[in-house]
Amino acid sequence: MTTDSRSRAAADLTRLTRWVDDFPEPGVQFADVTPVFADASAFRDIVDALASIGEGADLVAGIDARGFLLGAGVALELGAGVLAVRKAGKLPPPVLGREYSLEYGTARLEIPADGLDLSGRKVLVIDDVLATGGTLGAAAELLTDAGAEVLGVAVVLEIEALGGRGRLTKYPLTSLLRV
């Protein structure tokens, strides 16, 4: 990743991220990056920075839902395909799924089990925020179980106090901004 693209992306995130206390539950501080994505220049900086780490990927997996936006932009930059890793119940069966824990409960991610061969595909997994690492770890494991080679995982914002990085030691991890 170039220093310039990462520096611009980090500055954009610092300037535009909206922090919301007690959402979605009391005690949780939510990092809303929606204003960052709504700024065309900031969105371009983030896509450029993430694409610069995706060399060799032929598929970008974006995690439901903000990861879809990032994944699509990065995939276009890389000339790669894009895969939406969905929350449970959003895809018709059959699906492959993985349950995981997050800071305020449990959830499940799914991908299609039919019509998509991930064997040997080189995948970059992208999401917006790394908190406890449950979502990103589950997505990477789900893709690995489906036969893909996860080249790395990337987020725009990492909340260091929640320790998510420690759950992702199997994969190279890039964060554009660590707070």
C-alpha cells in the first residue's frame, strides 16, 4: 500500500467518521463510516488504499453490508470478481454458513453453496470496521472451508481496545486507521 493513499484514507476516516455511543446496545460505541463513503474524494482514497494491498486477488469478498460497497469498488480497481458475504437468511438455499460471536451477541454469515466454485480462488476479504474480530474471522474461515485461499483481510477502521486483531492471526491484516 502506498504511504500517500493510506495517509489520505486515514485522514478522511479521522475527519468524517461519526461515533455513536450506546448503539446498537448500551455500552457499545458504534463507528459510523457512512459519512466517509458519502464523500466522493474520501471514498476514492479508501478504495485506492485497499486496492493497493489486493495484488494477486481474483475475488474480493465484501461482508454484509458496508463491506459490499468497499468490495465492489476494490474489485473494479483490481479487475477481480466480487462476492457478497451475507447475513443469515438473505440467500436461497443451499448455503454454506459460519456462526460467530460479536461484542453484543451472535450471528451467522453465508455464501451460496451452488453455482459458485471457490476452489483455488485467491480472495481478499474486506469489511468496514474491525471490533472483536468475530465477523471478519468467520468470513475468512467460511471462504477457506469453501476452498478459497484467503490472501488477506482488510478494514478501513480498527478499534484496537476490542482486541479483534488477536483473533485474526491466520491471515495478513490491514487496517487503514487504528483507533
